[in-house]
Amino acid sequence: QVQLVESGGGLVQPGGSLRLSCASSVDIKSIYQFGWYRQGPGNVRRPVATIRNTGGTDYAKSAEGRFTITRDNAKNTVNLQMNSLKPEDTAVYFCNTEVDYTSGIEGYWGQGTQVAVSS
């Protein structure tokens, strides 16, 4: 069982920055990949950025050049630094991971943190 707790959301003006954090209840070094997703009003949940325990990262086109995903193994957190925020970044942001058990793969989600970009 993995529990994920997101924090760091809030209201920010266009062009501003936020740093989201996802705290894991288990040692993140033992898990291959974490991801940040977002779900805007009336939209489906979409991937924003992923990071593997090798350090490799992937970003959605909308996030490239503005967002940075990192892992802090000492604190068991996965962070998303978001710069140059735009109104279209407004969404609930979720942390996600999957664990490959012998009985199969199980996915875990946090409760989400709201990000609002508005003047």
C-alpha cells in the first residue's frame, strides 16, 4: 500500500511560480516511476511530467521548458516546480505511481492539490 499526499497548490498570477510536493509513505527509491497529472474543469486527467528512479524524465508539450519534476530520496518526495504559469495551467494536480506486485500492478493516486492561475 502506498499513500501519496500532495501539497503546494494555490492561487497565483499569470507568470508566477508554484512548487508542488508529493509525499510518499514508502521509500521512493523502491518505486520505478512517479508522475504528476492534472485535471482541468470539464477535462480528463492528463499526464504533466514523469520521473523514473534512474533520473529520466518526460514532460507533456505544455509543460516543457516551464515545469521541472524532481525526486528527493532523503525526504521521500516528488516535486514539480512550475514557472511561467498560464491561466490554462489551472487544474487539480495529482501525484501518481504504480507498484508491480507479484499479484499484478496496482496504481496509487493522491487526493490532489488545486492550482489556480488568474489575475
